[in-house]
Amino acid sequence: MGRADAVMLAEIARAAKTAEGVQTIVCPSFVHIDAVGRVVSGSAVVLGAQDAYFESSGAFTSAVGIKELKELGVSHVLVGHSERRRYFGETDEAVNKKVKAAYAGGLQPVVCVGETEQERTAGQTESRVSAQVRTAFQGVSVKKVIIAYEPIWAIGTGKASSSADARAVHQLIKQIVKETNGSQCSVLYGGSVTPDNMHEFWNTTDIDGVLVGGASARKETLSSLLALLSF
């Protein structure tokens, strides 16, 4: 995505009139954070990043640290997105390091977890998600936790999870977080969210919000999604 498109989408998000209590977070690519940040500055829209490195200093060519993101006005950061895990070999242990670094640096991590199609077919959804959540927050003691459940088999495929199946996983995640550190936990659903199915997820108990991918990168669908939140 080019700079002009990123700015245009940010302007749409800023102009949207969402209902009270609805928080909109935009997570542009690193190269567009500054431009998008200027667009949403002073509005209710929150600026996020798609990733961050866990080391606070040192020679780590191409890595973007938490301090640098904070200086750009970023307050939230995605950690462990399925594409980071799949294409960059990000492990559960690396996710844990990033979670700790984000909290220590003053950013709110949005930790992504989810199972593959193979794991789902084998009946391993609960065990896989449970392992991801437990490892991500190992040694972490905080008051606020945000987790995004993104079934990998649903991302970019047009095959969203049913709201009932998603709810069951969300309940599992909340129970694990409660058992491990007693934190307040919000769980978002991400996986082929569109204007056609968003209300179903939004109105389902234990689904606290949505993490939107491809549909948020197109003017028409982003506008439609935000319009649905104006109730």
C-alpha cells in the first residue's frame, strides 16, 4: 500500500462517527506510521504498529524498537500475527519476549493467536491456542490484556469461523488468562471479517471486538465496517 492510500484510509477512520465505547485502532506499516499518525492526531482514533522488536538497544539492522514507535505516537502494537509466525519464523518464545518488552516500554500489545487448518482438523484448536496464550504471557503480570484470536485457516480465505466456534475459543482464552495472572482480558476476533459478518461477531457474547485485515485496506469496505459501528 502506498502512502496516499494509507492516508486516505486514516482520514476515513478519523471521520467515522462510531458509537460511544467503540475504540478504533489503526495499524499502518512502519513506513506510513508518521503520516497516518499526523492524520489521526487529536482524534479518538488510536495509532498502532504491526510489530516491534524486543531489544531496547543494540545493532539489529532493519528492526524497529518500541522506543522509536513511542516517539511516533504509537500506543498499541500487534504481536505474533500469523503472518509473522508463518513467514518470519516467529516462535511463541519470541512472542513472549515482545510482550514483555511492549509492556515494559509503555505499549499495549495485541497478542495474536490461532490454529492452522491442519490443527483444526486434528482437533487441536484448544491445545494450540492454549499453548500460545500461556507462553505469550509467561512471566507477565499486568492489569490489561488484549488478545486477537485469528484462526489461520480463515485469514484471507473468505472462510470466517462461526460466531459460536469463535466464542468457545474466546471463552477458553479468557479462562486461561484469568487462571494465569488474573488480568482483565479483551479478546478480538480476526479472520475474514467483512461488512456482511461483522455484526454477528460484534453482537456475540465474549467477542469483544474485531481485528480486520484485508477489508480494512479498501475504501468501500472500511467505510461500511465503520458505518456499522455508528449504532
